[in-house]
Amino acid sequence: MDWRQPSDEFGRRLAVARKTVLANTTDPWRAVEPFEPILAELRYVATAREEKLARLRSLGRQLFAEIRSGCGPIAMEVRHYCWHLQHLGDPTGSPASSLIDMLMVTLTRFAHYEGHEVERCFICAEFREDLPFQGSPGGRDHLREWLKRRFGDDDE
């Protein structure tokens, strides 16, 4: 499947996301920013979800191949994110990546990578030159703000 087909608004958003990742391979938070509304839409809007997931997986495969072919330094978060995108929602993936997991990683700005066991990770083993985990400053606060905007403030 070609993620660019059909040529529609979703494909244009995926194209922007691709360009953003490739332009920000050392800046994980900026690299994945365009995926936030894409993943939220896929999570909360059922219309054409499977077709859009297939397109997003296709983009993930292309991105992983592009950064694998050597486009300069890569933050480990960016490489892992692209790896998970190519398996997103695929029950045959090993391991499969869920929409909820990817949305949480995106919204917390990789806070879940804290304590990532590099020595046990096959991706880290293959790409030893990747930049190490950069932390997730403001990640959990960003998630809380997003939840307030999406679902309202429960504190009132």
C-alpha cells in the first residue's frame, strides 16, 4: 500500500508528518508533533480507521527505511517511533503497537522511554550510534493540558 493514495487531506497530513520527521531526526518532540492530531483522529474517529491505519503503517515503513539508509544522526526516540509506526494496530506485528500506546508516547513526549533498557532492545542493539534518550521535559504536563482541551477540566 502506498500511503500517498488516495490523494486526499489525510495523505497531505501524512506528507507533512514525513517531512517533519526527516527534518528533525535529532529533535524527538518536534519530529512527532504532526502525529498528535493524526493519532487522536484514528483513536477517536472510527470513519475509515483501518484504511488510514494501513496508510500510516506504510508511512512508518518508508520512514524507518529512510532513516535506516543514513540521513545523519538520529535520536533513539525517533527511530523507535518510526519502528512502532510501521507496526501500528497490526495484530500480526511482533510486538504490535497500539493506537493508545502511540498516542500516549506522543502526548507525553516520550516520557514512557524513561528507563528504556538499551541493552535488552534489539533496535538499540542494531543502531548503537543513535543519540541517547533526551528526556521528556514537560511531557506529562503536555498530556494533562491535551486531556483538558479534549475532555474538559475535571478539577472544577
